[in-house]
Amino acid sequence: MGEHTARVTRTLGADRERVWRAFVSQEELASWFWPPRFQTVATVDATAGCAWSIRSAPTAMGASGVVVEADEPSRIVLTWRWDGEDDETRVTVGFAEAATESAPGAERVSVPGTVLTVVHDGFGSAEAAADHVEGWEDCLARLGAHLDSQRNV
């Protein structure tokens, strides 16, 4: 594995357990990970040693790997290999409770939230890592929209 890393952090308006489910549910992951036009199909078993994959037939794009570690709802670590490529990288996703703040003198209000951190490491170049930062930012923006849309259902 290379020495370059992509890191993306986003605060989401849902509790850790809800965000975890959005990551490890095959149907949910497929619904937000890539744009709808990709017709994404995902397979996930959030158990160490189990395989996972995410694929898009219309774009002929996919990635797969193995779950290395799963600590529900705190952290999942998996290997990542793009279809047709030899290089394998590693993705660590951390799910932390977001701190809630209130104005001085105001009653503290607990609002569910999760700080999601994706660390994707092992890239052979800074350019490849930067490309993956952009990709993860796009994915996590769709995740935020997905969770927001589910909150009102």
C-alpha cells in the first residue's frame, strides 16, 4: 500500500446507530453511495472477514473488499479495490456522537448528530488521494441528504 491518505469528516443530523445502518444496509448503501443514474447494487455483511461490494452496471464501475473490523456503531474498517485494478487500499469509517452546544445561559438541548470520519489510506500518489477526497465528499453529501429525507418519513 502507498503512503498517501484521503480524509473526510462530516457532521450528520442523525444518531450513530442510524448512520451506521445507512452504511451497512445493502439497500440503503446502494440508495445514496453513488447518484441514482448509476443504478447501484451493494452487498454488505458488517462482520469481520466477510466480503462487501458496490457496483454500477451502467457505468461499469465497482469496488469490493473484505470487512477487516466492525465495531457497531463506532467503527468499520474494510479493504478497498476498484474493479480491474491491482492496488488495494483501506477505508476506516468512524462514527462519533456530535457534541451539542447551546447559547450561554440557555438550556442545553440534546440534538442527535454524528461526526462521521472517513480515512481512506494506502494511495500511491497525492493525486489519487485527492481524487478520493472529492469522491468521498460527494458520497457523504448524498448520505446527508438521504438521512434528512428519512427523518421526515
